[in-house]
Amino acid sequence: MSTIYFTENPDRKRFVASLISRFRNNIKEKVLIKVNLVSYNPYPTTTHPEMIEAVYDQIKSNASEIICGDGHSIGLPAKKIENHPIIEKCKELGIPFINFYEHSFKKVKSPRGFTLKVSEIPFQQDFIISLPILKDHFTVKLTNALKDKFGYLTRAERLKMHSKIKNINKGIAELNTVFKSNLIICDALKVLVKAQEFRHGGKEKNLGYLFAGTDPIALDYHGYKLLRPISITMKNIDNPLQIKYIKYALDYGVGSKDYKLEEI
């Protein structure tokens, strides 16, 4: 059974400091801060810059190298995100921002024969901290810890999944058998309902909650419970296992739906 750490205090820096103190001994060498930079829209479409700074401040004395990165939406030119608050925050802190599309990829194959072409950047890291946002998603219903791995795919792979050439729900689950974040910090102080981005019709709602852990299935189960009462895309979903990629991830042994809560 995993532990999910949470707070209803909106102070991100306070929460991250308390959280990192529990994991500090494992944080070393090369660290990737995996953000959500899917589009040019600000938080809560994308990771809040304050969360990046909060994490950086707590890990900079442990790590020999810190980078920040993601792969943005397939229909978005890189120029659109050049002045995004995330990239500006990275510049301020002196952290290189890595656009995964501008680096090498490799093909991987799961035990079930599902092929994926993914970024090589995560394989080169010693510790990965993911910073997803809890949101509705008009295609797969929910986006949080499991869906966060989508940012590691090539544009072509993302297009195949969104156009149903490849099964997107199996793809998300399989990605989580390839990549394991060492720590996942989910921001639900504000969330989006109806869609996952402002530009697609997402509506901002205040939830006032931060939570974190190491098991993406447990975090998505808990995220479902938090978001379901105000969700638009999940209004007809009565169980998180009805979200197909969560069911596949559970079947593939990615994690467990059982967890305990610890307030920090």
C-alpha cells in the first residue's frame, strides 16, 4: 500500500519542503523535473512556475545536474511556447529547459507487443520528479499522474493515438511500464473541467488541494475522487476503473489502487 501525502494549505513551497524531506536521501546526480507544458496556456493548463521553483530550491544541494522538460502538443509550433512562464522560470533559475522533440528518440516494445517511440532523455536521468495538473480530459476523461507520461512520445506517436490508429488508453498504460517517476507532485489548487486546456474550452475551478506520492495509479484514483464531484467529462463515470487507461495500468502491474493518506 502506497502513501499519498496531501495538504489543503495553498503554500506550494511549504508542501514541497515537507515532502522532499522524506525523499531527500534518494535524490542525487542527474534529476529531471518533468513538467506539463502541453500548450502556451498558463496554469492550470500547464504546471505553475512556483512549483518548479519550490522543487528546485529543495533539490539543488543534492543533484549534480537538474533539467526541466516536456513535449508540447503536436499541433503547436515550438515558437508558441518560447516565452511561456515555465521557460521564463527555468531561465531565472538557471535550469536548462529540454524540449523533448529536439532530442533523440528510441523504439521500445512492451511484453504485450505494444511498440512506442519515446524520448531518450528520461533514460539518462537518475531521479525523475513529475509535476502534473489534475484536469478533465475530453478524450480519456481524466489527466493526472499516468497521462503525464504522454509528453515522452514523438509527435507521430501522439498523432496515431489521438486519431485512433493506436489505442490511446493502452498507450498511456504501456508508457507507465516503461517510465517510472520517482516522485509525482500533483497540483489541484486549481483544476480544469470540461477540457484539459483553456484553448479547448477548459473551465478553471478552485479545488485547493496538493497531493503527491510514488504510485501513479493510486494518485489517479485519488485524483478521480477529488475531481469527480465537479467534473464535466466524468459525470457518467462511477468508478475510476471505467477510465480505461487506469484499468489497463492496473492489469499491467504499474501500481496499486490501495493507498493511505498522510497530511503534511
